[in-house]
Amino acid sequence: MNGNDNKLKMCTECGTQYPESHTDNTCIICEDERQAVPQSGQSWTSHEKLLEKHSVEIKKINDNLYEFVVNPRFSIGQRALFVISEDGNILWDCIPLLDEGVIEFIKSKGGLKAIAISHPHYYSIMKMWAETFTCKIYIHEKDKEWVVNAGNSVEYWTGDHMKLWNQIRLHNIGGHFDGSSVIEIPWMSEKGTLLIGDTMYLSPSMKHFATMRSYPNRIPLPQNEIKRIEKRFEEISFDTIYGFYSYQNVEKNAEEIVKKSFAKYQ
């Protein structure tokens, strides 16, 4: 890990790390209507300080999928998902902590070929992760304006789809952010597995996916946009979905739940 990057300021609300050139007291991601600055005001920490009391917790989901979360919880509590594939491993989304334990774990599994990110609430310390593993970061070009600390690792992709390797594909879905994307892993389950971040948000009942512009601020999307997103999911084969938080694992009937959820938007 780069010692200088370790000391860069990090937003305590969303976990985004800013470069040294950022001298004001605002986080553009939290100022946006899809997130929020706490009522107590904007505050900052650093990766170095975070390492004092936090660590990365690693949980196995299946033989080819692991979950990484910051423990104790920090910022919005997002998780990253580590995909093991034959021709190169992928980190889906990013968390705002990188410690020696997770570095050694990833190395033991063959390292990282790429990081792919669903939307700006996961940018966190992506530059540090990419430089540690000498890998690329894939972000859809529609979300380029939200990237504040890219380094030389970011590659912006365009269009509705991007093919990676081992049949893995990225799909630009939109909605939450214009560049909001999901990753399709056809061989991880019988009909295919999707990792979705919070392009859709699974309810605690595990029976409904909400599709919104902002989940914390309860801002809906227009119905024509909902219908467009519904058609995008109809183009993808899947039976399993892993979402934003650790509980958001739907390992059977995911397609049926998605269809029933969109049907409520009539």
C-alpha cells in the first residue's frame, strides 16, 4: 500500500477517498441528492486512522465467491464481492479498507485481474486497491463525473454491455445512477448469477426489489424509466442475485422475485 495514499482524507459518510488537491470541506458524492451529508456536518478520516480499529472481514459465500466487509461497520456499510474465475479474479465493488489480511487472502487465491464497480457509492479507496494488486478498474463512462481519485488504473467502458472473460459480462442498467451496472456470471448458478450493488435494493422481507433514484432519500424514478430497466433485466438470464448488503442474497427464484417486483410498478 502507498503510504501517502494511506493518509489521504476520506469521507466518513460514504468512504470516498479524495486526492491531496481536494482542499475544500465537501464530498461531492454526499452532496448529491442520492446520498446525504449527516445533520452533524461533513467529517473526514483517513485510511491510516481507520486501520487502527477496523479490519476486513472475509466470508465465504460459495467456492467462487467471497464477501468483504469493514468490521466494525464504517460509512454506509457496503460490501465488496470477490469473484474467483479461471482466467482472472474480479473484485465487484470496493470497500474503504484494505488491510494485510485481505491482501494475503487475495494473493492466496491468485490475485486480482480487475475491479468492476456498480456505481459511485462504491468508489471508496479504489485507487489504493488497484495499485496494490496492479489491476484495472472498470467504470461506466456515464459515471465519469463522480470519479475523484482515479489514478492510472481506471478504464471507462461504454454501451449496454462489456464482455470480460470466462463468459462474465458487465451490463449498464441505469436508474440509480446513469452508469449503474451489474455483473453477470453465467456459470455460478444453474441459470446465472447477478451481482447488482444497489442497482436494485432487496427488502428485508426478501420478497421485493425496489428500483429507485435514491434509496436513503426515498426518491423514485419515473415509470417510463422503471419500464426501461425492467426490459434490461428481461434480456439477462439469472436465478441468483447478490446485492448491496450482506443479507441481500437471493439464491433461488431471483428472476421470479424481480418480475413480481416490477409488476408492482403498474
